[in-house]
Amino acid sequence: MKHISRREFSRLAVVGAAAAPLAGALFQASKASADEPAAPTMKPALTEEQQKKLGEEVARRERDRGELRGHTLPYGGEPAFVFHVRVAPRRSRGRS
């Protein structure tokens, strides 16, 4: 295996990252142009009870969302929590 430098590796990584979306687009175009028909999407079949529960949950979510959006927070309010970053003690530079 060839040993490459960090600079060469970063150049190859940038080229690869730039080429990935192009390759994906080409792959999608070739896949769409194939003669095979696209697979139909499957929708889960829900029972009447499941549909009713789903409708209730969606309505509850919309109601909760409306209540939360209707509540305004004061700009001068304190944050919910305060944290402090621990600072590591300074080390000596090897001098004794």
C-alpha cells in the first residue's frame, strides 16, 4: 500500500466528496432509464380502531403544538440551567 501525505489525503478527500453527489445523480439517472418498472410503494393497512387512534393522536399533537406556540417567553428570563466548564490545572513544562 502506498503511503500518502496528509496534504495528498485531504486533496483526495475533497475530490471524492465533490464527486459523490455527481455519482449518485448519474446512478439515479441510469436506474430510472432502465426498462424495469419502478416498485410500487407499500402503504400500511390500518384497521378502523388504529385509524381512530391515529386521528386522535394527530389532533392532540396539533392542540399541544398550538398551546406551545401561543406561549411567549420573556426575553429577560433566566436560562433553565447553568453549567461551568471545568478547566484542567496547568502543567509545568518539564522544569523541576
